[in-house]
Amino acid sequence: MVNKSLDNQQQALRSEVRSAASESASIAFQPPKAEMEYHFKLRDFSASGLGLLVKNDSRLLKYIHTGDIFSAKYYKENAATPPENLTVQIQHISAPAGGKPDNHVIVGLYFLEKL
């Protein structure tokens, strides 16, 4: 049996984060085994989610995989504002629609919960 209450809570949080994602919103995280923290601007790629635009040759892609769950710092406005701590899951790593921009992938994110 699916816990609809939990699904609704997760959907509500996701909607809250999506609506709060301004043009300057960003996310910072350090994947397991990575030697440094990565900080990316959040992008609204589709009606189905927020994500990151990552160059094909980025070292980050060696450390992340679809399904990974990790802690992240979410900056609503810019890096100077205090971040919210969130749990994030990687939904997909895929080529951009139409292949543009060249030499990049989209890392789709799902915001699971506030820490």
C-alpha cells in the first residue's frame, strides 16, 4: 500500500522548492568520495523538475548516479543568503532536449525533505 500522506508531503515540499527557485537559486553538495563541494545554479528545465546543467567532461559525473540520495544546501536567492539543508535525489542524467547546449547533460533533481 502506498503512503499517500507521505507522497503528498513530498510533493508539497517539491512544489515549495520549485516555486521558490528564483533565477539566482542554487544548490551546493559534496557527493560521497568527491574531494570537493560542487555549487550549481538551479535551472527549471521542464514542468517535471529542477536540475543542473553540467558539462560532459565535469569530474562531478564520476561521483553521481541516477538514484543517488545526498544532503545539499539550497540557496533560494544567492550564495550570500543562508541556505536550507535538504535531502536530494538524482532522478536522471540525460542529454538536453534537442541536444543544446552541446557537450552538456542535465542532472534532474528531486527534493525529498528538509533536514
